[in-house]
Amino acid sequence: MRRLMTPLRGLANRDPFLVFLAVAAAIFALYWAVTARRETIDVPLSVQKSLSDDYEMMAGRKPDAQAKAKLIHDYVADELLFREAVERGMHMTDKTTKQRLIDRVRFMIAGAPADPSEDQLMGYYATHRELYRAEPRLSVDHVFFEQRPGNESALLATLRSGGTVKGDDFWMGHDLPDYGESMLRGMFGQSFLDVLRKTPTGQWVGPLKSTRGWHFARVRNRGASAMLPYTDVRDQVKQDYLAAETGALVEQEVKRLEAGYAVRVEQ
């Protein structure tokens, strides 16, 4: 302390104002060190009323003093935990949290688009006809085996001659009538579907490996792809139209924001 005071006395003899500035700076530094991390969490009357209203709706009565104190405590606790999550960067690293924030901003940008007119919907349908085609459909018979059968050539010959082969039970049955290609792809895999596409109608093939096991299969009937009538898909057209309008608004904002960033894609 004496070592500190000695130069201050010498400085005071030369310029008392400099001593004042030094002391003031020290006091400010001490205040900043003590209070810099103390942020304010406001609980305004509007928030308190909202908390009380929610409590009354759920409990069927107004909150008493103790309940109000608990509501405020829980609100502050949630706010503290939220700020801690932001401090830890969870809004940047947690995928679910990040996606919710993205979706929120998308809505803030685009808002709720106005309902389109019938002419707008029909115009969208006409210019996006590829979206509204019914996929090809297949009616398939199959014999299922959990493990690859050992006498596969004899089994296939029996089926092709009109005979019956007993396989294992299959959860969706052995007759799959009028299934869309996407459903068959989801059930059995792409390679299974590719074979059925090439196989002549009515001819048994196999054994085919699928994601479920092993199958002998034949296509009993085929339905070609066709345009779906506008009246049948109007609701889907409206949903697609609104999504396109929202996407266009968001893309405009993305381009504006992108101007403020350098995007680096690692190769």
C-alpha cells in the first residue's frame, strides 16, 4: 500500500486532477467487474397477467399470493435457462432448436399468404402437371420366404406350371392389389421393383431378395401413369401453390441477407 501511495502523493503534488481521474477510473473498473455479468430479467405486469390468466384457465381459480410467486419464479427460471442455452450456443448446435428458429423466421418473413383465386390454382396446376400424375400401379402376387429356399428352381417351375407353393406368412398378405410403385419400393426396395418392371405380366420370377426376405413374384396387372383430374387434387394444388409463394418470399430475403456474408464451401 505504501508503494502505491508514494507515487500517488508525488503525482498529487504535480497535478491533483490526474489523481482524481485515476481514482475515478479505479472505482469504475471495480463497479464494472462487480456488475458486468448482472443482466436484468424484467417481469412486467403484462407478463404477470398472462401467467395469471393461464393459471386461472387451467386451475379454474385465480392464483393466490403463493401461486403468483411460484408462477413468477418459474417464469424467471425458464428465462434464465433460455439465456444459458443461448450463451452455450445451443441455438446453433441443437438441430431441433435451430430448425424451430428457422421455421419461425420463415413465417415472420412470409406471413400467412392470401388465399389464391381459382384461376391462380388452375394456372399452377396447368404449369406443374408433372406433380399431379398418378404413378404407375402394379397388382402383385408373391410367395414369401424368410430364408432363401434351397429348392428354388423346382419351386419356380411349380408356380409357372400353375401349381401352388406354400411359403411363410407375410404381414401384408400374398396378394398386393393395385399398389403404387412408391409403396412397393418402400416395402421391398428398389431392386425388387426394377425386376417387376421388366418382367412380363403374368410370369413368375424369383427368388427375389427384398428388404423383408425372399420372394417369388408375378405382376398380375398394371396401371399406367395418368394425369389426376384437377377436382381430385385441388387441395394439394392449393397447398403447393401457397408453399411456392412462401418459398419465393423467403428466397428474396435470403438473397438480401447473403450479401452480408462470405459463404465458404469446403471442397
